[in-house]
Amino acid sequence: MGIRLPSKIHNAKQILKLQSLLSRNQSSVPKGHCAVYVGEIQKKRFVVPISYLNHPAFQDLLHLAEEEFGFDHPMGGLTIPCEEDAFIDLTSRLNAT
């Protein structure tokens, strides 16, 4: 009579690996993009093309973020302290060009 502990451990490892893959896919950012958190009170995550970082209007937002947070962003990513509607308006205009 053997103890079936190794198979239970193997199953647990498979479940943990699957959970890890699922959570990684939800938080991943496509190549050529970066995640930013936008909002004054409640932060919402947006994924934007890296090319936006060179646009003067987007750089104005980055300077605003630098003034407010420096290099210590509370969300762990780039945090932009502006209204969500203003950010969406800006990115829509950048998309059109």
C-alpha cells in the first residue's frame, strides 16, 4: 500500500502553474506598449503605444506626473494624475494622427 502524496503534489503544482499563467496573461502588456494608471482618485489602467511617449501633449502629462509623484508611483507603474475623460480625449486625438 503506497501513499499517493506525490500525485497530489503534482496536481497542486499544475493548478498553481495554471493560475500563474492566467494571472500573467491578464497583466501582460503587448510588445511596443506600456501600461499607465490614470485618474485623480480612482486609478484606471490603460495600455498605450510607446510612440505616445514622444508626443508633446503626452509629455505634458508626464511632466504633471513627475511633479506630483516624482519617481515614486504608488501603483507600481506610471501614474498620470488627470481626469480619465481628458486622457481618453488626448489618446483619441493621438490615434487619429
